[in-house]
Amino acid sequence: MKRAILAGIVAACVALAFASTTVFAADLKLGYIDMQRALNGSEAGKEAKEQLAAKVKKYQDEINVKQEDLKKAKDELEKQGMLLSDTARAAKEKDYQNKLKDFQRFTKDAQDELQGKDEELTRKILEGMEKVIKEYGSQKGYTFIFVKNESMLFADDKADLTEEILKLFNANRKK
């Protein structure tokens, strides 16, 4: 959905730009940014990946412990199930079901938190990068700077500003 809207906006801007007078066309300066490459190549992006990887490991360790407990409870229920009274078996089954619900809830919460943290970190990086791009575009006299996406059928590598923006973004971050 976002890509379709973005593609529509890009197409409208390009059509508007080309519909302008030839005098304006002579001053037209276009560039693009490969945002995914910029995110992955930025120091902030690398730090964000490290933070997320540490959280994933922490959660994975907890999930492994909970999974082992769950397996033990199930094995115990299967081994002792026939030997236990109906009430004792029902209690063990209820205990197992509660552990299973807790495990499922924990994994869902962990996934939600990781996804939220990823979105938060990405948003902060993109906001900072957007400021750098606007400043760069204004200083260098660009008419348009686009985000590279699959709707761009052709883009000359000379118009790729990703490395320049990445250098500026990393430099600004150090200040």
C-alpha cells in the first residue's frame, strides 16, 4: 500500500517536472537514494542491528528454557498419565496447558517487542537521514531526490547519491 502511494507520488512529481517549461527542464537536477543500502551501511544501522541481535539472543535463551520446561511437563504427563487418578491427571493436564499458554504468550510478546524496537530504531535513523538529504539537496541545488524502489525502471548510477548521503549522515552523527 505504501509503495503504491509512493510510486503514485513519484510518478506525479516526475510528470509535473517534465510538463514544465524547457527553461525549467534545463535547471532540473535529479538524484536518488537507495534507502535500504543507506540503512544497512550507516553506523546507526549497524548499531541497531547489534542491539536487536542481542535482544533476539536474550529472548531465544529464555524461549529455549521455557520450551524445555514445557517438554518436561508433557513427558511427565505422558509417562504418569495412566498411573494417576483422574483428578491428578486433570491437574497435570491443566498445569501443562497453562505452561503452554504462558509460552505462547511469551513468544508473541517477544516478537511484538522486537518488531516494535526494530521499527523505532529504523524510524529514528530515517528521520535523521531525511534531514541530511533535505539539507544536501538544498545545498547542491537538486530539484528532486527520490527513494530508489522497484517502480523505477531505470536510474543512472551517476544519479545515485547514497554514498554521499551515507558519509554525511555518519559524519553528522559523530558531531
